[in-house]
Amino acid sequence: MKPTLPFANLRIVDATNSWAGPFTTQIFANLGAEVIKVESIQYMDTWRASGNLGDNQDAYWERSPLWNSVNTDKLGITLDLNDPRAKDIFLKLVKISDIVAENFTPRVMKNFGLDYPALQAINPGIIMISLPAHGATGPWKDTGGFAASIEQTAGIPMLTGYPDGLPKMSSAGFTDPIAGINGAAAVLTALLSRQKTGKGQYIDLSQVEATTSLLGDAIVDYSMNGQIPPRRGNRHPFAAPHGYYPCKGEDKWLALAIYTDAEWQKLCRVMRQPELTRDPRFATADDRYRHQDELDAIIEQWTRQQEHYTAMHRLQKAGITAAPVLNPQELLADPHLAARGTYSKVDRKIMGEHPYPVPTAPLKLSGIKAKIKLPAPLLGEHNEYVLGDILGLSPDEIQQLAKDNVIGKRPLGM
Amino acid sequence: MTKALGKYKVIDISRGIAGAYCTRLMAGFGAEVIKIEKPNTGSPLRRLRPFKSNVPGIENSGLFIYLNTGKKSLTLDITTATGKQIFLELARRADAVIEDFAPGEMARRGLGIRALQQINPKLVLTSITSFGQSGPYKNYRLNHLGAWGMSGARYNDGTPGVKPVQIGGWLTHYITGLFANAGTLTALYDRELNGKARRVDVSMLESVMLITCYPTTIYAYRGLVHNAVSKERMGIFKCKDGYIGLNLYGRLNFELLCSFLGLTEMLTDPRFSTPAAIFEHFEEARAIIAEKVKDREKMELFKSGAEWRIPIGLVPDVKEILESPQHQARNFFETVKHPAAGAVTMPGAPFKLSSTPWQLTSPAPLLGEHTREILTGELGYTPDDIVRLRERGVI
């Protein structure tokens, strides 16, 4: 049968951890690739402890909301790569795979004897992607990094927050998925190249560079004019009003922005304050920009009486750009996202059924209803399938590996 | 040199940052990208900051230059019958079209997916919108502020009741462009293998939500609306000559920091004895630390912190980023000479491919710079046609 999902013919060996690398491979897994996530009982993906703070329960490593959400649709095996048998298994997998992904600091794969030249020697078509914090070369290559330090180093905080306050972090850890989606694009670019040449290649993705690339205009400002763009709080370079306004209820907000005179007049009508359209302080875009503190106060008086969702519907129907700030509960119940299949429910052992974001929801392909088919794997869940069914190891060999702690299903010492 | 996307021709009729960033990545890896702009006024990006010498002008926008380096510019009024005809001729020869009109607008102009795939069944169409092509909000619009707000990103920072703050720059638009790029490449790959050309429906809201999705899964598991994990890390502090970031992951980092700053009394203080206690007394903890770092220099803190194995981060501004020894060693920045703006230094490859490297060989195009070349070339228009088209305002 012809594969129906775009990546149904691809197999990926996934030695990544935390969120960046796993997000790269998750895009492929969600659209049909067989992704084999490699951990070990000596060294689990550290992200298995992420976000389950305060839960002091059995098998805590299976309870991370974050790990469980970014490893859906993957198979999971354990391999202690310090053991020559494990390394041999890893290489056997590489031989029958298309892509190898990892995001250690550069020395790790080299120390295992699993750097790109070693992999290419056994499979010239293999595409290998590394996503270390600072890239695979340069003086900082061995400096590790976490989402927070990468966000700082990439330059985002100096452009975020109020001009008279501290630089602000997103706190979303989002440089990981930013690097991750770049990684997916990089692998796809290499795959399209391989279609022509039959040859794989090595991809060196610095999480910092991938993120700083999203600030190109600010970099160019300094290059062209020697000036450092200011933090602008919730302001816009020329549109006003522009900000988050408090709504009815506790901690409810509405994002609202006015770009043109026509929009301003519509806003005055929606707020039932037509006299404002004749107020000279707000007549033109420049006037509104100069008097935006006064404008904010006027708008806030109105928004405090409004439900944030209702205000969005009324304003959007009038042609004004407005959006409620949605909390997790509201996101999970939002009718638009429900209609789009943005979240997908899946049952996972130990945890039960929960909704998870569909990793390819932002890039829907016609003819494909993307959903999550498999929950994130338990530690070593697919050892028998991958080692036995795919690689042909005998039950005795697999049992011996388990006895020697080369593979396993519980972290050592737990 | 080999180009990974060398055989692809891409028509970019988008107006925003997302579409332009999507095709920037394709141009960098060798695709031929033709940017279609409105005659006379050009892409709306040309009217956005920064401007060379702070003087607005159609050829002066640093944002436009960054996003469109390596592309060609063709002016075309697709609301005219001839303009539409020319667009269809371009689409017939293209592999992908990238657009960001409101849902249904291309179809109303007779340039929807059906019309396009009728003349070119192998054409991938990538459509970028605020909310996607379907769903109850599909005709609503989002901007940077709205997308960041609606995504729920602020529920990462554990500050209920405090007004949210938008993320800096135009990050949400760029992020949407990244998903548009990955989606377009997925569709091209699928076409190579399965022969089927798909429509890619890219939604800004879903793009931003996905990369800030911590809180929804945590809520689904634990019923927590405000995820305050980030508070453990302490965040950014003012020091003598700038700022530093403390990125404490786990108790060990906290203990090391307290010893490093001579704050060992914090370790026995019940207010800071557990992560939960620290969350509760977060501002007090920050105040004590702030007092200790405010008179120290950032480089000294960064370097001695590294010796103590405490994850202290520098918080560079764009000038310091341009001077980063790591970026310089990796040749991350490239300088492109632009006929109007002069030499412009900008980020180069967002990722490095070993045998098909990034290469942008031409500066961002002047408005309509390649109109004549493209029309008289493979489309076969004569110089007389060009004059007539120009007089009628089609190009």
C-alpha cells in the first residue's frame, strides 16, 4: 500500500533530550515517521523530571507533563552506549535509518565513537542533525545551555519588557521549540537535497543562532544606524492604542490595537463613545500615539465592564484586531481550537487520558487530519520490538542485555 | 556549489513578516524566490523600521532588506485581468506559492487552490493566516500582541493579576514563518515521494501556542492554571554595568549561588527551604540577591559564576551580539552590500548544512528590479509589452 502520511517511509534514530531535539523529531513522528527514541537506564532524558514538581510518586519519570507531551508518536528504547553491544545495536539502527538526531554538547557523540563520519561510513545516505546550545564549532561549543540562558544569549530579553524596567524573559522555555522547528526545516532541506544526490549530510544547528535569526531587524538597526532598539513594553512603533487591557473577572485581559483612523472610529462606536471621534487629542494616528496614556485609561474603563471573549467577538466583527488572553483552561475549551483539532487526547499508561498539543497543528496539510496516535513511550517500552522485531536479536540475547543493564525499563538505582 | 533547494521556484505573494521569513530560508538554501509586490508602493514591509539613517523610504527598510536578501522582485497588480494572467503563468512554472491573504480572498480573485492546481497540479500552496483556513474565528485577525496574548504564553511566568507583556521584536511573526517554511518543505517532500501536491494551512495562533505550550499540559495533568516553574530560576538582575541572568535549575544551583554570593543564611531560612517556599517568597529572595549583585560587573559575575558551575547568563544587547566571539568564529553574520542602504550586516545561516551550505548571493531587490527580466525571459513578453503593461499600471 502506498504510504499516506508524508514521512511514512522515514526512520529516525532519536538520541535527543529535553525539548529542542525532541520537537524536531516529533514533527516527523506526527506525520508518519518511525522515530526510535534512545535513552538509557543509566542516563534518562533529564526532561522526564520536568514539570512534575512536588509529585513524589512511584515512577516519577513517567509522570512529566512536558516530557510526555513532546515525545508522542515515538517508540522508546534504552541503550547504555558505553557497552560495545549497545553501540553495535545503535549502528545497526543507523544503517537502516534516514536520520539521526542528537542535542548533546559536541564531545558526547564523538566520545561514543558515534559522530557523523562514523555514521556516514556505515550509511552514506544518513542525515545527522546536532542541536547543541551554541553549535558544534567555535570557542563556546562545549558550553552547555538551557532554554533560559539561550533566550538571554540570543538577545530576546533586552528587547522585551518595559523601557524603564528590567529586561524580561518569556519564561516559556520557547527557544527549545524554536530550535526544534528550525531543526525540522533543516532536516527537510537535507532530505530534499538527498532526493537528488542520494547523499546525506551533517547539520550543525546552534540554538542561539536559530533564535537570534528571529531578531534580524534589530541586528540590522545596529548595523545600519549604530542604535540599539529600545524595549517597548506593550507599545507598537506607531499604532496606538496598543496593549493588554483588564476585563471583567479575575486576571482577564484583552489585547487591542488600532492602526487606522477608520478602526479608531469603529472602536469609539463599539465603546458607545462617539464623542471621542471628535476629540482632537485622538484625531490622527500621530495624535493617538502622543496621547496613548490617556487613551489607555479611557479604554480600560470600557474593557473592565466587558468579558474578554465577548469583547473579541464584537471588536473583530467590527474589523478591529482584538484577542483575549487565554489561560490553559480556556485554551483547552476554545471552540475554534477544538474545531481545528489543535489538541488531541491520548491515553498513556500510568497517567491515563489527557489532551496534548498536536505538533503539526500549525501546518495543516490538505487531506491529512493530523492527530496524535501513540502516547509518549514508557522508559524502554519498545526494547523487544526494536531489538527483536526490527533488528532480529533473539529473546536470549535481549534477556542477556537486560541482565547486564545494557537495556532496561527502570532507571538504575530506582 | 550545490544548492539543496536549487531546483525549486517559489512565488512569494505574501505581505507580512511570516511569509517573507519562510521564503528567506528557502532562498538561502538555493530556491529561486520571486517576491511579487504591488506596483509603486511595494511590499508593506518596506514601510517598517528600522530605516537607513532613520529616514523612511521604500529602499531604506532594514527589515525588508533582512527578510528579502537573495530574492527577486516583480511588481504586479493581481487585481487586473492581465496581472492575474501573469500571476497564473508564473504559478504554472512554480513549485510553491506562499500567500497570506485572508481566507477565501485568493479564491475570490480566481487564484484559489483549485484555479492554481488546475494550471499546475504539482503546485504546493502555503497559506498563512491568523487563525487558519477553518474554524469559527477564521475571519478574525491577529497581530503580534494578540497572538502572544491569546497563545497563553503569559501563564508560564506565574504572576497572576499582573498585566501580561508582549514578547520583544516581531517574534510571533517570525515563528509563524518557521512553521510555514517547515510546512512548505514537508509538502514538497511529500510531492517528491507521493506525487501529490498539498495545500499547507499555517495558523499564527497555533504556531505561537505550540511553542509556548507548557501551561496547557501542566494544567491538564495537575489543574494548575499558572505554571511557576520559571520562578525557581530567579531571572534577570541589574548589575553595575548592565544585566545578568540567573538560571538556576534545581536546589544544587540555588545552594551554589548562595555560597557564591555569601548568602549562606538563605540556605537555613525557612522562606527558601523548598522550591514551593521560594515561589511563595520569590520577591524577597530576588531582593536579597539583587542587593548582592548590583555593584558587581557582569563579565566578572559571568566568569566567576562559570568557575563555580552556576548557570549565570550574559544578557547581551544587539551590539554585544554582533561582537560575540562565538558568532564571529562561526561566521554567523554576513554583510551584504545593498545599492541604497550600503553595507548591511545581518544574521546568516540559521543552521549549517555541511554539503549544501547557506548562500545568499544577491542583495534584497529594489522594488520591481526583476520585473523586466522575468517577463521578457521565460514568460516571453516583448519590450513593447512591458511599456504597455507599465502604462496600464499592471506592473
